[in-house]
Amino acid sequence: MSKRKQTKPAYYTQREWNRIQARERARARASRNLLITVIILFALVCALVYAAWFFILRSHDTSLPAAYDENSRVFGFHTEGDRMARAVPFADGLCVTDSDVDADAIFITASEAALFDINSENVVYAKNIFEQRSPASITKIMTALVAMKYGNPEDMVTVTESAFDIEEASSVCELHLGDRLTLKQLLYGLLIASGNDAAQMIAEYVGGGSISHFVDMMNQEALALGATHTHFMNPHGLTQTDHYTCAYDVYLMLNAAMKYDLFMDIIQRKNYYAEYTDADGDAYAMTWDTTDHYLTGEAANPANVIIYGGKTGTTDDAGACLALISKDLYGNPYISVILHSESKEGLYNEMNQVLSLVSA
């Protein structure tokens, strides 16, 4: 509003004109006050933003001996781009040892045994963990891992003659020629009932019709994991020349498999009820029961350990084998492995000794 004094129009009385002038002056004061308020608020916001930047972020720069260290777990910036921009150690995030660890802590007759603390990346116990041995159905951990990585769990699979190209009296899901079920259902049968027929069908389907190609995929995945003491000849683990692994490599496989929610759901189940169709298209159902004595209640776990689940394996050549995921009372995860125990009963007794080393 101009400060120049305005002349009263002739059609206003002096009283009306004074009232109009007073109103205009009040509006001008209100406008000035609003502008001043906005400027003050803007200045306060700027001051608060600067204070937050300085005291929360910038001020820390002066107190760190190395303000930025891309290898630091605390202060480093860990993004996929950073990981791609620098060499990441192969053993990053893994429990590592090149020899026995605290082997005299317990006495067991099993040929190989180990206990790994996942969170602390610590090998708690290790006995002969790099000796190559027949793994029996522990093999199926890798079969499942490759199937989950490269297959679609919801795909439908039709049972072929390949399902029956296995030793008689070996563990099976009792599949029949022409049965139609999902890859996911086959994985439940593979890991819960330890079905060799399920292993054959998973391998044939995910391997593009070739079980030998799937076995090649298993061996490639083993190398990618760093399981250099492992070589597979089949997807089920029945004894075969040049089919072997070691306790440390089993840890690597199980550590990779436990990243899959499907795998973790399967291994903790006592049984699984599967509904599918037979060769005639009629409804068919089976219940597969676990081979893990911890889950069936046939074996009791140590008081300070919660058994989550795992995979068993038994053949004459491999003896009794077991790979487990368990937790301490605080929920910290552990992987334990035993290869070539003398009997199933002895296997669980010796596994309890290994698990007794879990921190209370």
C-alpha cells in the first residue's frame, strides 16, 4: 500500500473515510506481520536442518580414526555396488578352519563331526572334517538346493520310469508311473521321507530330461560353494564310485540351503500329507514321515538346544549320517554334522555330545 496520503472522495463522509483508512492500515499491519512470521519460521527450519546435519552426521567425522572404511562392518557402506566394486573374500560370512578344532572336547567314534556357530562364524568343534566319505542321503541337501535354485516349485511333474531306476528296498516315496505332482511336493518327499524315487524325478525334471545333466549342475554348484572335497554321481546318495563329500562341505551346502524358506519349512516337519493325481487322473494321497529321530521323539536333544531339523543318511558304506540346524536358548543358529557313525542309535548319542558344546 502506498504511503502517500489519499484524498477523501466527496461521496464519503469524514467518519466513513476515517473508518476505511483504519481498516486499510490494519490490513497492512497484518500482511507485514504474516511476512515476518514466515521469514522467521523459514530461518528456524534452516537452522534445525543444519543442526541435524552437523550434530548427527558431520560431527562424527572428527571423532573417527578412519571416517570411511569400506571393509568395516560398523562404518563401511555395504551395498551391492560396493561389493561389485571390490574383491570380496571367498570365505566372507562363513565358518573357516584348515584343521581340527577342539577335537579332544568330546569322545565319539564317528569318522567325522563338526559344530558351526553361524552368527559368530566360528568353528566350535571339528574332527576330520575334510576327509572324503560316502554321504548317503545327505546328498539330497544338494539335490534340493539345485532344484530350488533352478526349478519352479509349482511346476507339475509326471513320474516316469526313471523314478524306479534305484536299488530295491531303498527309501522311497512310493511314487507310481504316471503320477502327477508338483516339484514342491517332490521336494517334501525328498527331504522328509528321503525318497530316492523323488530324487530321480526332481533330477530328471530340473535337468531338462537328463539326470546326468542335473548331476553336473550339482557338481557345478558344489564348486561355486567352495565344496572342493565333493563330487556327486547321482541325486539320491546311494553308494557309487566317485560319489563323496566331507563334513565341512556338508556345512557349506546346508548353510546355502537354509537361505530358502521352502527348505526351512520342509526340514522342520514330522510328516507331510501330499495330494496329487495318478496316471488315470484320479485323486491320490500319501503321508510321508520324517526319518529324523529328533523330530519323531525317538531321540532326545540336550536341554540347552532346540532342534530345528536337517537331513539323515544311512547306507552300509556311509554308515549313519546326520546334518542338523539347531538353535541355542537365545535363538542363535548352529549347524552340526556327523558322517559315518556306527549305528543310528549311536549317531544320535554322539550328536548329543556334539550339541553339548553349544553355548548354554
